[in-house]
Amino acid sequence: MKIIKNMALLLMLVLPAAIVAETETDTDTAEPVESAPPPPATVEEIAAGVCAGCHNADGNSVVPMNPILAGQHAEYITKQLMDFKATESEPAKRNSAVMSSMVAALSAEDMKKLGEYYAAQKVNPSQVPADEKMIDIGKILYHGGNISNGVPACASCHGPNGSGIPPRYPALAGQHAEYTITQLNLFNTGDRANDNDVMHKVITRMSGQEKRAVAAYISTMR
Ligand code: HEC
Ligand code: HEC
């Protein structure tokens, strides 16, 4: 009886050691794999494997809070990806909990190629229906601005057809209104400040209704 008890005690002492030994061997065998360079992922693989869940494989997001990337200028996309990424010395220039984790593992080369990839896709504009009255108000504002409160015409920087002016001024045409309104509000509060204050100055004078109207019009631009 005493022997059995002792054996049990011995097993209890030995077993954890055996488990530790096993896990150690596991990491030993895993190590060479970890230190080997990962197989190069192509942009198509990154776009399909990481980004497609929210932006669709071709960048034509159908979820109104996720931006459509297809047809956007390559330089602008690359800049945004770099701005989402925090470095050791600097915090991210554009805050987004979702996107900062998405770009954490991307290299500068990946970001450049992702920009080129989405720029080359054909845009499939927002299909979310918009209120006709809002579209009309937004159209006037987009092309002419509002002299009474000093809001400049969006067309002067984003182009009369919303295709933007590369590399600095992004295309807006066909973007989901929900995403556009979110960005206008973020520029307004200063939570998005990676634009050298340009959009912040444009937006501070806009009313809530003007923001919704211009976003509605932008979503219908083709
Ligand atoms: C879980 C959903 C999700 C995934 C996955 C995701 N994104 Fe995003 N992405 C978003 C959201 C939401 C925003 C808007 C962020 C904001 O402004 O707050 C965004 C914004 C962006 C923008 C800025 C677009 C603009 O017009 O300024 C780019 C570029 C972008 N994403 C590229 C990518 C790429 C490339 C990947 C894959 C490596 C990716 N995203 C993966 C949700 C996602
Ligand atoms: C003086 C030039 C200028 C004017 C006028 C201007 N914008 Fe912009 N806008 C910019 C710049 C520059 C950026 C890019 C900021 C960056 O690099 O992140 C931008 C970015 C944006 C974005 C973000 C796009 C995205 O994909 O995330 C939206 C939305 C936008 N502008 C809407 C408007 C609207 C609506 C108006 C008119 C009321 C307007 N802008 C007028 C310069 C301008």
C-alpha cells in the first residue's frame, strides 16, 4: 500500500516534468520554422486573405461603414495605410483600431503594391439608396460651396466628377454615404488629422445637414 502511494506521488512529480520536457521539444522543433523567412505573400493573397472580409476581394465593399477602395488613387491608399501604422518612434497619424491592426504586419512595399492593386480595380459604386432632396442640396454644395458660411466647393480639390486629383486629393465618387459622414465628423472633431488640417478647415463651418447632404450626393456620383 505504501509502495503504491509512493509510486503515485512519484508519478505526480514526474508527470509535470514529462509535460514540460514535451513542450520544450515541441518548441525546439518549431523554432527552425519560425526563424525561416515566411513565404512571400502576394498582394492578391493579402487582399483576398486579410482585407476581403471587410472591403471585398476587389475593394468594392458592400458594407456602408467600410470604404470602397476600388479605383482610388494608388498614392492615396498607400499614404493611408502608412498613416494607420504606428512606428517605434511615432504613433499612428490616422487612428483606427481596426485598420491599425490590419497594417501592423505590412511592409512599405506591401502598402505600395496594395495601393496599385486597388487603384487598378474597377469601381462598383455605392448602391445604398439616398434621399432625392438631400442629393439636390448636396450637389449645390459640392460644386459651389456655401458662400454664407464660407464652406469651399468640394469640386475645387476633389474634381467636378469626384475623381480627385492624384496624388494628394482622393477620389470620392460613389463612396458609401455612411463612410463619408464618419470621415467628415472625424475631420471635424480632429480625431482624423492626417490631412495637414485642410479638411478640418473645410468642415468646421458645415452644418450636420450639409454633411449628410454632400455625403448623399457623393454616393450617387459616377
Ligand atoms: C475588420 C474590417 C476591416 C478589414 C479586415 C480591413 N479593413 Fe480597411 N478599413 C476598415 C474600416 C472600418 C475603415 C475606416 C476606418 C476609419 O476611418 O475609422 C477602413 C479603412 C481603410 C482604408 C482607408 C480608405 C480611405 O478612403 O481613406 C484603406 C486604404 C484600407 N482600409 C485598406 C485595407 C487593407 C489593404 C486591408 C487588408 C490588409 C484592410 N483594409 C482590412 C475595415 C477593415
Ligand atoms: C482645399 C482642398 C480641399 C477641399 C476644398 C475639400 N477637400 Fe476633402 N480632402 C482634401 C485632402 C487633401 C484630403 C486627403 C487627406 C489625407 O491625405 O488623408 C481630403 C479628404 C477627404 C475625404 C476622405 C476621403 C476618404 O476616402 O477617406 C473626404 C470624405 C472629403 N475630403 C470630403 C470633402 C468634401 C465633402 C468637401 C466639400 C465640402 C471637401 N472634401 C473639400 C482636400 C480638400
